Amino acid sequence: MTTLTLDTAPLKHGFGSEIIGVDLAAADDAMLAAVVAEFHRTGAIVLRGQAMAPEQFVRFGKAFGELNGHTLQDYILPGHPEVYVLSNRLEDGRPVGAHNDGIGWHTDLNYTAQPVMCTMLHAIEVPPEGSDTLLADQCAAFAALPEERQGELSKLKQIHSFEYLHKMRSEGRKAVPPEVLRANPDVVHPLVRTHPADGRKALWVSSLTPGFVGWSTADSEVLIDELIEWVTQDRFVYRHKWQVGDVLVWDNRCTLHTGTLFDDTRYIREMHRMWVKGDRPY
Ligand SMILES: [Fe+2]
């Protein structure tokens, strides 16, 4: 248990926390433990103005748990396999990172048996406008439903499929190697997920899936669209406007997120991303 008290402000009523006055590069283990505890308590944290070298970012990530590898190896940060680069920058005519990944509401690695617990981004270079990241609070969205509806939805199980997701998004992209497809078989997760820290229930719906167990794809799509629309209402959503040096960490057990576009003909964006391993949803 930590005894440190952090200076914090909620990102949104009842969700998330901006942690003020902590320099992650210089933070000792007790301070990092306090930051991690604040993350588990609130579902998302922001720390502004963080000047961290990649190895310091990796140390920060490891404070949350074991780091997770990346599905595709194309844009690993050289020398730091834990860190994945999101960018539209070209070096010698070649992209240094994945561009426009993560547009559309989703949860990272939902198609795996043990989806990543959290995602963290460190802003290296940001456009002056656009490229906001939006987080939707799935616990607040579930809590706001009528009790009867909560009961009905709690019975459903959703099929999550890397192959299906990739097919739906693959326009203009490279084909996925067959060994990657074999390593990512379809999985089934409960639609209503329990947060292991405190038992809160999240409406853990994902778009671009084959649907619910025992349901047709067409019927599933109607309900998935309805639920995504419900979860992503403004009242449940925090919009993060990026500044250089921002660190944003969100809890994939209780949030949906999406990136937004920016004018990539005028501006460069570069983010460093890490994932922390998670456990099986229940
Ligand atoms: Fe994502």
C-alpha cells in the first residue's frame, strides 16, 4: 500500500484523473506505485509535460505489470521492442510508424483470450489540431441502463475475431501473414465485464465482430451499433487534446477508445505506445 498523496483532478465527472506535478522520469518506485493505484481507481490517467527517454517510458510501463508484445512487428521502436510507434513520418521514404491505426471505437486486443489490461501513449510530436483521443467510460454507460436491460445484456457473450476485424478494416493494407492469423483464433467474452479491482460492471461491447453467441450476424450488428452508440454518448466520453510530452494511460477493462484524424499533409504526429498484459474477462 502506498501512503503518498497525489495532486489530482478528474478528467470527467466520475472518470479518469489528471495527475499534477509528477515527473515520471525522476519518480521513485513509491511514486510510480501511487500513480498506478490512481489509474486502477479511476480508469484513465493523464500526466502532462513528461520528458522521458524510451527506457524511462518502459520503466513507467513495467510499473503497471508485464509488458505485452505487438501483433505486427513493422513499427517497433528500434532498440526498444516493447514500444510501438504511431506516426505518419517518413524516414528515407519509409514510414517509421503505423498511421491512422485505431480510428473507430474499439478496445485493444479484444480478439485475444487475455486482452491487454491497459494502453499507454507518450506524445513525442503532435499536430496543433486534430488527432484527439476519445475514451468512453463503459462502467458509467452500464450503470446508466435500466436494471432489466442490464440483466438481459449480462446473459450475452460476444465472439471476437482478429480475422474478421482485419477483413473489415483491410482495405489498402497489407495481407496478414497466415501465422499471425493462426496465432489469433476467435475467442468469446462476456458482453458485461467485471472489473477485478472493485467489481464494477462494464458494458464491454466491441464493434467489428462476428456477433453474439447464438445470434445471427445481422441481428448482432443491430445490437452492437445500438450499444456502441449508447456507450459513446458525450456524457460518457472524455476527449483528450494532445500536447507534446503528454502521457495518457487508459484501462481497457472498462473503456472504449478511438483516435481521430488530422491533416496529415501538413502535420506530423508521433506517439510511442505500450501495452500491459491483462487477464481473461469475466
Ligand atoms: Fe486502440
